Amino acid sequence: MQETGNDIEHAKNEDERDWEINSYENDKGKWHVYPGLCKGCGLCIEKCPVKVIEWAKELGFSGTPTVKPRVEGCIVCGICQTVCPDAAIHIEKKGKEVPPAAVPVH
């Protein structure tokens, strides 16, 4: 199948769309979910070690509920981000700086 100019433009427009983000924060960090990517598989709920992820009232792209954390108990471990097959969850830990670049020793 050959790509046409319209197919390329369509893909370009999809890449430029704005994604809705639902963000939650506690003293350990921030928890973000992208409803437009969440298919409601529930892997994050199943794997959360402190069981603070639950179904949200908001529907994702496939018409299934998205997820949300009860942030007061979230330890911001990042397991939910790791197991999400659709990259719908992003975790930001507080106090974690980018490590310095490696410097060669002479």
C-alpha cells in the first residue's frame, strides 16, 4: 500500500493534537493520567502495591472508565506507569533530580 500526501498530513495532524491530562499531587510527587490513551484494562489497579488506584467516572477512548489514584496513599513508586501498556500514566517523583552527566576521568 502506497502512502499518499493526504495520509501523511493526517498523521501529522494527529501528532500535533493536545492531550487531556488529569493530574494529582501529594507530598511525594505527581501522578498524571491521559484519558485519551487509557483503555481501561485495569493492570495498574491490579499491580499497585498500596491499592490506591481506582476506576474514575470519566471514560477513556474506548468507552471504558479511566483510572485515578487516591493520592493521600500513593507512594509514587511508578509501578503503574511501568505496567501500563498504553503509556497512559506518567509519574513524577519529588526531590528526584536528573543525575549529572558522566565526566571522563583522566
